[in-house]
Amino acid sequence: MNAFETRRNRLYDWMAMEGVTLAMFEDFEGRRDPSLRWLTGQPGDALLFLSLNKQSLLVPWDSNMAALYAQADMVIPYAEFDRQPIKALQVAAEIFKIPFGSKVEIPGVTPYPVFLQYVEALNDFDVLCRNSGIQEAAQQLRAIKDEEEIRIYRKAADITNNLITLLENDLRSGKLKTETDVALFIETEGRRQGSDGTGFETLAAGPVRSFGIHAYPPYTGGPFATPGMSILDFGLKYSGYTTDVTLTFVRGALSSHQEKMLALTEKAYKLALSMIEDGVSARKVALSVDALFEKAKKAMPHGLGHGIGLEAHEAPALRSRHDNTWQLKPGMIFTLEPGLYDPLMGGCRLENDILLSDAGAEVLTKARIIRL
Amino acid sequence: MNAFETRRNRLYDWMAMEGVTLAMFEDFEGRRDPSLRWLTGQPGDALLFLSLNKQSLLVPWDSNMAALYAQADMVIPYAEFDRQPIKALQVAAEIFKIPFGSKVEIPGVTPYPVFLQYVEALNDFDVLCRNSGIQEAAQQLRAIKDEEEIRIYRKAADITNNLITLLENDLRSGKLKTETDVALFIETEGRRQGSDGTGFETLAAGPVRSFGIHAYPPYTGGPFATPGMSILDFGLKYSGYTTDVTLTFVRGALSSHQEKMLALTEKAYKLALSMIEDGVSARKVALSVDALFEKAKKAMPHGLGHGIGLEAHEAPALRSRHDNTWQLKPGMIFTLEPGLYDPLMGGCRLENDILLSDAGAEVLTKARIIRL
């Protein structure tokens, strides 16, 4: 049995438990769901139907791509349904002989007006559209990496760490001068070292732009790692999985306020890391960091961290929002990324990728605050 | 009055006509809406509230960024609402003194389970969530570019065309050898020529990978523009607006089947272009191209084209799906991109950016099928 079948089987079990007879996954522009890739290998742009009798139907936009990459019991090109998901769902219900009145689950992200269309078109079925549906179940399964995924992450982290060393050298020597130099070095050298490329658009913000949480534009021809604080946020993909690290490069003497920002950020990072253990509430960790900053009359304008995987932002969430119920568990790989930003002083952030294993927290990547 | 105010005023008029008292725009990961940037200048990650009494409230994730880029009557950081859109909407209703029972419009893409939360939290109001709501009205307005936007597009097209010339030379001479060479050349040279960077991830697929509509991975270390058909799909941003072109590079002798694919693609492109005029149904143009391919026993597995703007895929849609009601109008800028793909022979696509003006169709970009 291959990995895709194993994963689908876990969802068939979930369907049996929940009494869901037919379930649909959707991965198209505007409503991306990497679970579809995780369940079939299809890189994207497809629908997937799972039936309680353990059969899968993939409906790809690009059937040439599916022939090369995807694994499912049946494949029917999207064009045959006039590129309409509702038609595809109706045919899937026929193919799998889903009895009238059965529970049919569509993605929980389905817009309300579209949900109404499904309900009308499938009035012989009980159409479910829930936050806690099968798509969330898949997300929860994906949050715990299997052995192969952890092996992939060790390799992705190695490549990322090699890049960090090279970046430090080339920034110290002045070989890399601008934000664009740095971003394109990562594109080129990351691939040369065996990664698939970057996992998201690199954010390189020199001292005059590092006040932005996510610099806009992501990188420019402006100077990087000149006197002050520069932020570099990047990730490299390997076998589809991306790392996500942030370094702060410091050059020259800083003001005492800037030094305080750096010290607090490092302190927050260490505090968070010290709290990572099996069963800890992700919200509790985030709240502790918020409290640390608040005591120093500072505030972090973003979450503390997030799971990583086929996309840069995945489950679990490590943030202090009241509705965050995630508990950290062995097999999870996630970031810790405290940061502070000041419109005049610039910003700093420190982000590493952490694997929680039975032995505790393991820091896979080697991002840090680097003084040049 | 600045451009943002002018644009918001057009939506206030729409609200008066529709009896909508408060409207919300949302631009966050997973639910992107560039209308927010078009209405305020904020690059992303924010909420925007418009009230019928012509007041706007921006709720940015990054308030440093908002201070630099955004224009709105009021700005309150997202963190003050515990990063919860529903809380922000409730406060906006208070600030703007929205009378109970009024129509309050949330984005039409709001997931059904989230819609239920809005309805519960805002039970004093009539919560609207429609396909044809204010977000679609904004899309329709954005589909018609104003003079400044057209000026921007002429500049973006110039840079794109310069790149096309350079790419042709460097591929012919063999200076650029791999997919990665080509993609990184576009990143570097596009910026050097004054663009903000690429508008989306470049797709560079050499002969062995050009069968994919959207190659995966987008580019690799493999050969590009070697014997056979290679596809290059890229766009360059200028002042936030992106072009979107696709070239097919041909080297060596092709099979008669490959030559037929190329000839049909060019014929389809010319047919579509000849039909572009004020008031033409976009679906009719797409159906004509489908019919041309069908007569030759071929099928194009994707739509004929799409509007471009702050994102690569915007309104209007040029596709043959039954629900496509778009009519082409002066001021629209959109792509035409017929293509054919064969798992054994490879693929070809030709895509240019077209401005429809009162004088007719003007092809802004110079992509073509290039024989090396």
C-alpha cells in the first residue's frame, strides 16, 4: 500500500465514524487545499471525491499532469464536467451509488452563495459544510508528519542551513549588496543545493524597510544589511515541503532602543522554545510571549508561529487568539517567530523550524540574529 | 480628490442604489481581494469598511505599512479587534452609527459556517452575502481600467517586450540553457529594467515538460529551448499591475503533428483577436475558438483568457462556461491564450495582453511563437 492509500484509508475510517458517505476536496485558485496533493500526489488544480466504500475519484484540470503524478482509483478530466464542481459531485454520487438521504460533505470553505447552489442541485442528499468537517480532519492528520515527511524536512533544513552560512559570509564580505541580490542568490543557490526552489516569495527588507511585518514589495533594488537591522524571511522546498526561517542581520552600532528590541525578541524566542513539549497548549505558549512583550511595553503584531508542510502556513496555529485550541504533539513541525517592528527604528524577527518528537523540541534550522 | 476617493465614491453610489448601509472587504491569506488595495492603497492583509454616509475605515494587520501606503478616513489596527473580523464589523457598525435592521454586506466568498457566525453576532442587522454583492461590483469597476492604469500598462508592456527581445537573443545564442536560467534572467533583468518584479511564478517548461498546462514544478534545472516545443509563461509588475504573456520556443524540425498544433494555436489566436470589439460576448469568442479546435479534433483544456490587473487572474473571464456573461468593453485589458498540449509531443501556447479601446483591440505585448 502506498502512502496516498494509507492516508486515504485514515480518512475512510473518519468517514465511517462520522457517517459521511461521500466527501469532496477542492484545490483551485482562490480556494487552495494541499490535502488534495497529500492524498493523491496531484500537484494542484483538481477535485477529489472519497466514498465510504473506500473508492477515490480524482478530477484534474490537467489530466496529463495527473497521469504523471497522481494516484487514485479513478481519474476523470475536469473538462468532462464543463469545469463545474457541482456537476462533478453529482456524477461522483452516481458512480459510487450513494444512497439518497446520505451525508455528502463539501469543503468547509465553500462560500455561502455557492453552498446554496450545492444544496439545490443535490436535494436528494444531506449536504454538509462544516468547519469541523473532513477537510479539517485531513489538516489535523497532516499536522503530524510521518517518518518520510520528517526525513524530507531534515534534508530541507540541511539545505536551508547551508544557505544561511553562505548568506552570512557573502553579506559580511559585501558580495551581496541589495535586497534583490539576496533574494536571487537564494533562488539560484537553493536550487543548486538540491531544493525545488523557494517555498514562498522571499522577503528581504533592508534597514529602511524592516519596519514592515511582510515588506512590500517583497524585495527591491535597495540596500540590504547596511547599518541598522535588516530582515530576511525565506523558505526552501524539498519534495514539495517548505522550510520557513527569518534572520535579522545587524550592522554597525544600534541605538539602545534597537538593542532592546533585539534582546526582547531573542528572549521571547527562548521562552517559547523552553515551553515546547508534548501536550502543551499552543495558545498558552503564545500568551506567554505576549505577556513578556507587554511587560516591556511592547506588542508583537502577529502570531507566534504556525505549522509548515506542503504550504508555508499550515496547522497547528501558535497564536493567542481565543479560538486557538491546538495542542502540540510529537510529529508536528512548526515555526516560532517572535518579532518587533518600529516605524522609525526598523524591525527584527527570529524564526526557526521546530520538530517536536518524543525526545522533545528539536530546532531543525539555524536562523539567528547575525551581527556583521 | 485622489484616485482612491474617486473609486470609493463610485461604490458609495452603488451602495445607495442597492440600499446597503455598511459593506466589508476582506483581504487575507486564503481569501485575497485586491479591491482593497485598489480602494485604499494598502498592499494587503486588511479589512475595509465602507458606510453609506461616505466614510471608510481601514483595519490593517500591519499599521506601519498602512501609515506609509494607505489612504482611508479612519485606520484602526487589526490587533485592537483581537484579529477577529466579526469584532471589527461590530465596531464599524457602532462607529458609523448603522441603524438596526440595515443591510450590512459581507464578502460573497465568506464560507457558509463563517456566514452563520456573522448572522449570529450581527442579529440586529440584515447580513447580506451574495455573489452579486459589492465585491463583485468592485471587480466590475476594476475590469475597466482608467487612464492612469492604462498608462501603467503601457509601461509594463514595454518592459515585458524588452525582455522578450532579450530572451529571444539569449536563447538563440545558447546563453540561457535551463528553465532556471530563463526564470532567473526574468527576475533579474525585469527588475533592472524598472519593473517591481514578476507578477506570478514564472512557468518555464522545456520540451519534456511542456505537455503540462501549468508546469510543476514551475521551473527546474532541466533544459529549455532544446529541440521540440518549450513554453514560457511570465508576467512583470509595474506600479502593482502585472502583464501575463506566454511564448512558445521551437527548435529543430518538428513532427507534422507538432506543426499542426502550432498552426492551430496561431489560427485560434488570430480568430479570437479578430472578434474583439466593444460589446462582444466573451463567451462567444471562447466558443468560437473551442469550435475551431474541435473541427481539428483537438481540445483546449483551459479557458481562452482573463482580465489582468493587480492580480494575474481578474475579471473579465474569457471562457466558454455556460455561466460566463461578460461582455468586452473599452478600457478592459485581458489576455488571449490559446494552447494545445500532448503528453508525448509536448505543448504550445501563445498569450498576449490586449487593450480594448474605442479604436478597437490593441495588442500591448509581443509574445509569439519563436523559431530559434
